[in-house]
Amino acid sequence: MNIMKEMLMRMFKSRKFWYGFSIIMVIIFSDKMGISDVKMNTLCMVGVAMILGQGIADIACMGKNCKKK
């Protein structure tokens, strides 16, 4: 059980998790916020790019003692 708690805490501290969560929330509430389909597509592309970029940064820090801000 302790492993599960550690995994959840790690996930909630992850920038990739919060980027993905934000994208999902914007998709769900886009109609209520009045966001057009074209803007939604652009927002999703930017969000995916941010997740990929963060993943690349995380890979680059593996093995090094990088500290996140």
C-alpha cells in the first residue's frame, strides 16, 4: 500500500500530469467557456508539445542530479 501512495504522490508532483489534467479539463469545459474547435485543436497541440518537452527534459536529467523549479 505504501508503494501506491508513493506512486500517487509522485504523479501529483509531475508537471506532465498537471499539463495532461489541464488539457482534459479544457476539453471537457470548452463548450461552456466558448472555445471554438480550431482554438481547442491549437490548445491541445500546445499541451501535447509541453508534455513531450517536459518528458525530454526529464530524460535529459536522468542520471544527473537535476533539480526542478
